[in-house]
Amino acid sequence: MGYYINKYTLEFDDIIQGEFNDYKLEIHKKYSSDTSDNVYATVTANENITIGDPVIYVQSGVVARAKASTSSLMPHVGVAYENINQGASGQILISGIFPNPTSVNATYYVGENGGYTTSTAGLTIIDVIGYQVAYGTLVLTDDNVQLKGNGSPIQLNYNLVEDDILSCFRSSYLDVSFYKESLSEDFSELFIAENDSFKVFLYKNDNLFWQGWLATQLFSEPFASPPYVIKLRAYDGIHLLKDIPYFTSTDIFQATSNLFNDRYGYHNITDIIEKCIYNTGVLNDVFYYINIKNQETTNLTSEFQKKTRIHHQTFLNGESDSMNMREVLEIIFKSLGVTIYQRDGNWCIIRVSEFTTSNSNSVIKRSNWRAVDNPTDTNYVLTTESLESVISTKVSSEVDFFQVDNSSTLTLQYPLKEVIVEQEFDHNMVTNTTIDNVNDLGASDPSGLYLMDDWQPQGSNIQEAVVLRKNEPQSQSKNLNKSLLEADLGYDSVKIDHCDGSLHYPSDHDVIIDSSTITGLRAEAKARPLGRSLVGDQAIGLLFSPKLHEEGTLVYTGFGRSAIDEVSMINNTILRFNETSISGGALILGVLDVNVTGQSYVVKVYQDGAIFFTSPTMPARLFSDPTVEMGGGSGATGIPTNLTFKMNFSAISDYTVQIVTTGGTIQDAQWKLRGYESNGVDIWGTLYYSMSNIVVNTFSINNYQYSDINGNAISGGNIGTVAPNIDTKDIISTAFIKNFTCANDFVASSFISNRINDWETYSVTATRNWQSNISNLNIELHLFGSAIVQDENGAKLTSPYLDVFDVSYTDIKLLPVVTDSKFVPKKQEYVISQPSNFSNKKTLETKIGSALFQTGYNRYIGFDSTTSTTFEKSWTNWTDSKFTSVTMQHLLASCYMELYRIPVRRIDGTHYGNYKYGDRLVLKVNGSTDTLNGSQGKFYPMKVTMDLKMARTSFSGDDLLDNTGTDWQTGLTKTIKWIGENDITETETLT
């Protein structure tokens, strides 16, 4: 901390005829605010001296009162720090803070006859003592130095590193040139000080025009006798951000809740941006011109930046490795098509394409830094907000281009055929289980008391814990995080089913999606069951599963093994049953349904090739008449009891069917396999049906196909006959079929492993039976414990299990499965194309954008207010003034299409007259605005250099298109190219 007080001043007027533009540059020196930095001297007084009197040495170690009326008693060297009688010794303050008991904010001078005064009136010699910044705080300062500028004393530059109008930083710097007129002038402190030693303010007609920091390492002066010119450079403060980590303390890494960060690490965009801006040290107003909204809300488009959040893990390069603040701003601004520049000493955060679409979009002004009044708070944000209903002159004005020097050049830019936004993104909805997510981690003892904020226990017999890597016995080389999530089971029995206690995610806000946007889910985790060594053929059952719930209903389902995994047609003829695969009574009933018309028939069923059942002669019947029932059920209405038979489940059995008929037509045959009964209604898990093109007098049914529970054919054939084998780490499952309970319906999709105290990566994928008609699907992820599922002799045990274990988890993911090809995305390309016959393509990369799920990092999440947990869908749910129902990535692409869909002009020239960065230069010919091919004839600035005294602005900028109509949108296409493992791709077209 410190106090900045003006020391150097440079003043000049510009040469604009008929105007009186006065410029004043002030360079404020930093003085310490800590009294421990005070410098004292012990002296002897040659007269009575009162505390606060400025003094001067009259001989070595002897001081007298300084007087402005007497040149020999000037200038002062310090201030008496106590009353000192004549001939006595005492202390004087040479530099630092004097506890002057007054609250007058004024400059203090040496008095005409000694002492001090706050007025220069009547003073023979003016000698500054210091500046009173607050009650009891008089900062001793140096005299003010007037600098003499050369013919071009100030040049203000706005630089673009990239040749891109949407380059996110319009960094500015000020070149200062002044004379050193004598050897006695010492400016060395300007050259050797630290980054924050001197703050620079530039005023135009007493109004702040620019501010920044003197870059002390960038100066030049000739090695010659004076007079000569010294050159300095000051920067706007953005240059400081590359050396400041976004996270600076442990409590931020742990996402500790405070006024402006929720306890789960989701931060409002304004909080992120303003935290970074605060660290530039340029603290004035901030103007936002970003008109985007989540169309699920009633929010205004101007409220996007304060009602949209990003998870803090987005700003990590790796675990506990923070990005710097410049990187944080860059990835946000690049993803939004936004640029930042300083204007009138304020910050303007502008979506440049807004200037092409409407003049009625709103500018938000935010002011009053909270940190000024409460500097100990974690985040520094602005506290006052106001809405300006039209494009504010605070961010941009229109200025007629006036050319006086040389000629300007107009160059047509290449039009864009399409814009491609690339993103490496798997859409994982789970935040990383790393130490960056641990709240209040106060000790190294993994006692289970330090909890992950975003995982919470649900049900009984479980608690969560955090285990630190440094407390881990590293018996094997593993790539582990600094902290691990542990599901701690109690010693009560478990069932390895969805009714067991679990850790669930998320706990901050729900995840709700439109189920039609994906085609399934995959859950992944690196897991390690903890416990005693296994013996014999013992195996561990391990379970984690999503929980799916249609909003407004009471039905909750997880991933389950339906009959597709318990039985299958191993070819087009043979149906296989297996006892192991139908554990828990999941298969209750099997029905063979045969449809023969025209003649009577007989059904024969063979078990493992031997005759198992022969029916009586059956009359030709309607398709709906049931014929043969198998299994342990009691039968169903309309099924003759003499046709009911039980099947032998003691071992694997293969069943084939033969239909004997003379002259009859076999229309169809179906195996119906019932999973359970709900409220007296049969719930069918799987159907296998024969195709209708059965040839007359064919005596074997040899063309069964798999179908869903509604009888609709499913391509892909049969995929399994038994439960997962031991150590199968990647399993398939079925969605929306297994209740999230321990009801005797279908079997939970668990892993069977014989590896204990060892890390393995597991995954479970469900695309079968995915319901794509649920507009509001709530998704959670649940982690369970484990248990021994078979004894040392390999015999299957039944739940509840008495021998249970804790499980450590890390690298947890819940991923979408997308497209008709059903794969997990690794990368996407979001494309906007136009029909015009151009060839130029613009390719961008972004880290943040829309995501299928509205939890996790690297995504924008819409909320209905700045503080609530009422979230909104945040996939193709974004809109601006021209595009609706698109992703944020497409809105980024649209920024370029709105600027360059047809050839536009770039002007390079010199403007004479007043100019501020952000002003659009209007090109006029014979008094009329000169437009071309639908442009506005208004050029938005890119690279600019302002010679303020000569009133000349070197300008490079592009003509803005007029996009206020809608005709230009005709024919635009918006697509997403999904890219998965092995570079498999599929393109989705958005309406």
C-alpha cells in the first residue's frame, strides 16, 4: 500500500485552430503508507522548535526553523517530530508520515516566518512540505517538478498484436518526451523504480483522458551534455496482469464462500473481470457493451455479464496451478468476441459486432470499487450499476474523418464464407476432485472431517472424506491428484444397488437438459476399493451410476442391466438363459407369442437341442392371443395353464423354437421377457421378434431380431448373454429401466473385480433405451461403496453383504454420448456458413462456451440473478440481437460473420482533430457518408497513434456493416461437427 502524490507535471496546448485544448500530464510518486518506513534523524536545536516545524541544517547536526522569507533558511530538510528546546537534542522526520492532527486534505508549505501553511499567498519562496491525505496523516513529499516538453511531448498509442478487429486487448501506452535542461536536474528515480512506483494521469481540459503506470525499464536519454530529450513510456496496467496469478491464496483455491463467490466455485463474470481489472491499478468506471442473454430467463440482454457464471477450475492450468490474470481475461474475451480498451480513464469492454446490429442496445456502467472501503475482502468488484439506454459516448462516438496529411489508403478485406470455432471439450459435467475444490482443508490428517463442497452424502451408512496424496502409501506408481474423494462406508450391510448410501453430485444447483440433445451417458472414474486382501475366488462389487429424473414426476432411474444383458439371441435362432445373469429375480416371466394364420399349428421348444415342450394342436389365432408362458410367474389372463412350463435356470440353457403347420402362414413369433411387475402391470424388459417375411411351411424360427420394450426394432443385434465378467472395466447398460431403489426389478450395472487396494479406471455407458422426448431431464451422479459378492470358493453370495469396503475415487466424469453414431465427444467445430460464393474461412479456438450440462468448468452457465441458485439450460439457449437458440460458440462465430460476410474497407490514414479511442471515423464525400455494399461508412479503430499536441491521429480501422435488417441472415447455416475418439465425426445441423 502507498499514497500517490503528484511530483512531475507537464502541460501543453494542442494546435487545433479555434479550440483551447489544454493537456496536463501528472506523474504521481508512491510514498509509503507504513510508519515503519519513516526515516528520522537526531539533531540539536539552535532555537526553540515546536513539533511540526519544518527545519533546515545550519551546521552539522544542528537545525533551525526553515522560513520562506529567508533564502539561507530554505529549503527545509525535515519536520520536527517533537518539541526541541534551544540547545537540546531531539528527533526530526526526514521522510515518511507525520501524525499531523488535522483532516484537511491539502498541500502544506513552509511558512513565510516559519511553521507551515496551506496557502502559497504571500510566500517569498515556495517549498512543499507534504500532503495531508487523512486525519493524522501528513505525507512528507518532494517538491513538484515542472517538465518542459519537446515538439511532440505526448503520443498515446493503442496497439494490436494480432491483425484482428476482435483482438481482445487494445493495450495502450503513453510516450512522454521532455527536456533535461541542466546537470542539476535529476530524473534517475524515474528510471530505476519498481512497476508501481509512479502512476501517470493525463488530463484534457481538466477531465481525465488516460491513466497508467510508468514502465521504469523503458526510457532513453543521450549520453551528452544537456539540454537533451528524455523519453519515458507508461502503460495502461494490463501489462501488470501477466505477473499476477488469478488465485493468490489457499482460500481462493478452496472456493471459500464470500460475498461474491459461491461456495462451489462458480463466479459471476463481472466478479472475474473486475478482480483482474482491480489489479491493473486503474480504478475508474467500467462500461460493458455485451448484449447476450440466456433465452430461458426474463433477464435483459445487458445483464449477461452479471447473471452468467464460470467455474473457477476453468482458470487452472493444472491442479493448484493458477493462470495469470491476463490469461483469464483473454480466454473470456476471446470466447465472447469482446475487446477491452481504456477511454477517459475508464475501461470499456465491448463486443464490437454490436455496432453493426442496432443502436438501441444497452451499455452498462459499473462504478464505486468495494475494495476502496473494504480492502481486506477477497474480491474487488464494483458495487454501483446503471443502465444507459443507447450506445454511450462513454464507449464510442462518431467523428467525421478530416484528412490533412498525405492521403489515406482504402483496402478491401477478404469476405468470409464460413467461420469455424474449435474447442477441445468433452462436456464433462463433474468438476475435478482435486485439492482446488476442498473447503477449509485445515490439517494434513485425513480424518474425514474436511469435506468436498460439491459432493454430499445421501442416505445412511456413508460419509465423504478427503484423503491427501501426501498421506497415501504409494505402493504403486500412479498418476494421482493431490486430494482424493473417498466414500466411507459404515459396517452395516450393503446391497450393491441404488438404495445404498451414496455421495451425490452436484449439490450446488441441478443439472437439467433436454434429453433430445444427447443419445446416452457415460460415467467414468478411477476407483480403488479399500480393504483386506481377497482370498480364493472372492470378488468385489463396485457401483457408480447417474440418477435420471424427469422434472414433475416421481420416477427416478439409474443405469441397469435389463434382459439385454441377462439373456440374448446368440444367433438368429437360439435364445440363451443364464442363472448368473438374472440374479435377484430380475427375470420373472418369459412368454413365447406365436402368430399363425390360415391353419392350426403345433409349437415345439427345444432345450440344448433336446425336446423340452410340445404344445397341443393350436387353432389359427389372432396375434394378440398368448400361447406359451415360461418362468416362475403365476401366469397371466388368457394363458391356458396346460401350456405353462418352467425353465431350468440351474445352468446355461439354449432354447430354440419350431412351429409345425400345414398350409398355415407364420406371421410372427416373439419371445417376451418380463423383468418385473408394477401395480399389476407387466413391465417387459426385452422383446425378440421374428421378421414378418417368414416363408410358408418353414418349420424353424430362424430370424429373430432384438427390439425395444415397445416392439420397435433396434439395430445392432444382440450384445451379451451373461452378467459382466470379472475385471470387465468398461461395461454397457440400459437407461430409464432400473429404478433408483432396491426394488426387485432390474439389476444395477455394477463392476465385478478381483483387484483390491489398487487403482483402476472403470466406465459404464448407456445408450440403449435412451428416451429422447424428455424436455427437462434432471441428472445427478452417485458414487457408492463396494462389497464382496462371492466367497472364496467362487460361490455367489446374496445381498445384503456383510463384508463391505470404502472406495477412493478420482478423475470422475459424467460424459454425454452424442449423435446417431453414439460416441463421447472429444472436440467440436461450431460453424456458421453463408451461401455466397466466397472461399475465405476463419478458424478460431476457444476454451469457454456452451455445454450440454450446466455444471462443470469451461462453460457459461446462465442464472436468473446474481446470487441465486436458479440456473438455466445453457446449451443452444443463447441469443443476441440477431441470433436465437444457438450456442455461445456460434455467437462468437456470428461476430465475425456480422463484420466480414461481404468485402469491407479498411482505412489507413491520418485524422486531424479531436479523437478518443473507440470513436468511429465517418468517411464523408461531398458532405454525405460514403458507404459501400451495405456498409455504414463508419470505421471502427484497430491500431491508433495520437500525437496530442499536433492533433493528429494515425488511424487504422475497418468499415462496419449495417446489419440492422434481417435479409442478410437468409441462407446462413449453423452446424456442430462432433469429433470423438479415433477422430470419428458426425455433423449436426441446428435449426
